[in-house]
Amino acid sequence: MKKISVMIPCYNEVENVVPISEAVVGTLTDKLPEYDYEILFIDNHSTDGTREKLEEICAGNKKIKAIFNATNFGQFNSPFYGMCQTTGDCTITLCCDFQDPVELIPVFVREWEKGHRIVSGVKTSSKENGFIYFLRTVYYKMIKNMSSVQMIEHFTGFGLYDKTFIDILRQLNDPIPFIRGIVGEYGSGFNLTEIEYEQPQRRAGKTHNNFYSLYDAAMLSFTSYTKVGLRLATFLGGICAGLSFVVAVVYTVLKLLYWDNFPAGIIPLTIGVFFLGGVQLLFIGFMGEYILNINTRVIHRPIVVEEKRINFD
């Protein structure tokens, strides 16, 4: 009997872990009774009682496992590590807040049965804040056009992955894995297919996404899969240098021709200095993001450090 693994990352989801476990178990037993299953929660150091709930869930069902992280390892490392700890013939990842529809699990499995070793859930619309969804759309289109690999728009990692792809993840040895980019890079070799869905609202609790987490995701994707930041700095720097030279020559000629009547150049000079200084600081910051990415890879800390495992015996 083949086994389906469902990996659910969570952080401060005390109101959702019990309902999501019941929903997933119900879906697997009712819609896919021909498969064995395991459910793996990986908790990113919750502080709201989520861990106590997980211990209760695991005590009631030995097919439900849990990993407790020693600290919060971020929104990318923890799910990636959880995927690598699954033991099923395929692994399905979904969020704990019900924004990834549980009812799509059988749909993913049927596509997997047809030979698709990666089945990606792609949002076509969302019941979240319309302005946030618009910003996400702009981001996905930017990264898709700038990336050196084929990125999938509105793909968050929700989907099904065959164990052969999970084996690839285990071999990557990447200290800052970005699953969306990895799927975009290798997906075509695993007969990837896409399933469209509308993203529902969060069932309960508050979203953990904020400006910093969204910025972190954007910078990780830019610095890992694009060269556009450094190339743009080079091109814009060359253009600014050329324009500055032309302006300097024109200003010098006009000043010599109209010495007495030509206005002082302190104002345009000051504006130019501030403009060029701002451009330089912008790209120094962008370069710093690339250096930070390199530094993290060179240090090569563990993706996750475990504090505790439940039901892995």
C-alpha cells in the first residue's frame, strides 16, 4: 500500500492545528482509503499553546507526527526541512490556517497517479486583502521576468511532490532553501502540472506575514535566482556617469560664453549630488543583500535544529 505524507508547518496556530488535523485525516480516510498516510506537523517554536495541542493530537493518532524546532528558523527553512523528513511515496504540503484548501488533496493525488511527479497549486484569485493580492501579483511578475529559471506565478509551495523530488531536496545541501525557486528550476524534469484554486481567508488567528517577512521573501528570491540587481546597478551607474559628464561639459561651455549672466551652478550641483548619492546607497544596499545571501551559505548553519520529535519510533 502506497503512503501519502502531508506536511503542515505551523507557528502560533493554537486555534487551527486541531481542525486542520481532523480535516486532513477525514479527507484521506474518506476520499483516499486505498492509501496509507502520515501527517507531519513541524512547529517553528510556537509560544501560544500550539505545542501542547500537537502533543494531544499525536497521542490520539500515531500516524500524526510532530517536530518541535529549537527556535524559529524562518518561513522557508522550517517547511523545507519538514518535507525532507517525510517518508511517503508522495508529500503534500499545506498551510495550517486553511488558506490552502484541504479538499484539493484528492485532486493532487489523482494528477500524481497520471504520472505528474510535481503538482503545484496556483492561486487565480484570493479572498485576502485586494491590495495585498495586487502587490503579490506585481512581485510574481517581476521575479518571473527577471529570474534565470521558470518561476510559477502565485505559487507558494502548496502542492504534491513525488518521493523522487523529495530525494533531490535532501541532496541539495542548501542552508537557505527557497522551495518556489527550486520547483521552478527543476519542475520541468518532473512532469510538473498546475492546479488552479481560489485562496480562502484564514480560518482563525492572525497572519504572521508582515512587511519584514514579505521583504525577506522578495530579497531571497531576487538574490538567489536573479542577477538583475547587480546588472541594473552597472547599467544605471554607467548612464548616470555619462549624463553627468555631458551636463558638466555643457555647463562649462555655457559658463565660459556667458560668464556674467549665467546663474551659479550650486543648486543643480546639489540636486545632482543628492540624486547620485541616493542611487549609490540604493545599490549598495542591494549589493549587501547579495553578500548577506553568500555569507549565509558560507557559514552553512543547519537548516533546522530539532528540540523534540513525536511518533517517529
